[in-house]
Amino acid sequence: MTEVHKANKQLQDIQAEGVKKRRRAAKKPYSRSIVGATLEVIQKKRAEKPEVRDAAREAALREIKERIKKTKDEKKVKKQEMLAKSSKGTAKGAAPKPTKGTKLGGSGGKR
């Protein structure tokens, strides 16, 4: 083997060893608690049956959808009230102002 070949092989071995160490360091043998939830709560959720978990998820989604629908309905009612008020005001007023035409000529200015 040439000196260059030996040096490359040695470097390759060093890099592979570093990767192994990083992989080993990444594994955690214990489970840590997440902020806002204790370890007991997390373990209890893990132990739940999938059916129970799915039912709870469906109930939560249904509640969120109902809340969103409720806020949309309230917004619609407010919008209709605003339109009714504004239409009363414009019926009494003068004719609407004509709109200004678009400006032509791009960026403008001298060449």
C-alpha cells in the first residue's frame, strides 16, 4: 500500500468512529417529560387503547369545528348588520363619485 492510500484509510476509519459515537450519544435510554405534561400523564396516554384515543380525538375535533362554525355565523350576522346600516346611508346620499382612471406610463419620469 502506498502512503497516500494508508492516510486515506486512516482518515476514513476516524470519520466512521466519529459517526458511531454521535449515533450512540443520540439515543436516550430514558423518557423525559414534556413541558406542560408530567411523565405519568404521558405514560397513561401511551397505555390507552387506540379506540379510546381515537374517540377522544374525534370529540376534540368536533368541538373545535363547532367553535369555528359559531364564530363564522357571528361574523356573518355582523356583516349583514353592517351592510344593512351602510345601505340605508347610501340610499339618502348623492350619486356615487366617478372612479379615477388608471395611470398609464409605467414607472414614469424622464429617460
